[in-house]
Amino acid sequence: MQILLISILLVLTFTIISATVYAETWKVQIPAGSSDPASPVHFVPSEVSIRFGDKVEWGNADSVAHTVTSGTLESVFTI
């Protein structure tokens, strides 16, 4: 029983430490003019790959307010 509890504690400790150690902060900017559908750039960088524990910081340099929503364009506008 003690070995099982120690094993569980070790796994939990390793999981928490590894998520904290490898966590990154990604900065994504919404550039000025990105609200224009004809704009060639809407986000900088256009893609990021995040892992569990990572953070994403958003900055908005456009003249209008923006929101951040998960999903695809098709899933948002499907009727």
C-alpha cells in the first residue's frame, strides 16, 4: 500500500513539475488593419502550437475590438 501511494505521489509531482518547467508564453498580435477582410495578415504569428500549461497573450493594435474564439471559420458560420 505504501509503495502504491509513493508511486502516485511521484507521478503527480513529475506531472506538475514538467508542466511548469516546460510552460511557454506565446505572444500573438492583432495588427492594425486586420479587421479589413482584404488584409493579408490578421494575426502575428498566424499559427502557434501550444501545449498543456502554455499561456497565450493577445495584443490588439487594430482600431476595432476583437475577440478570441476557438474553432474553425466553418464551424462558427455553419447554418
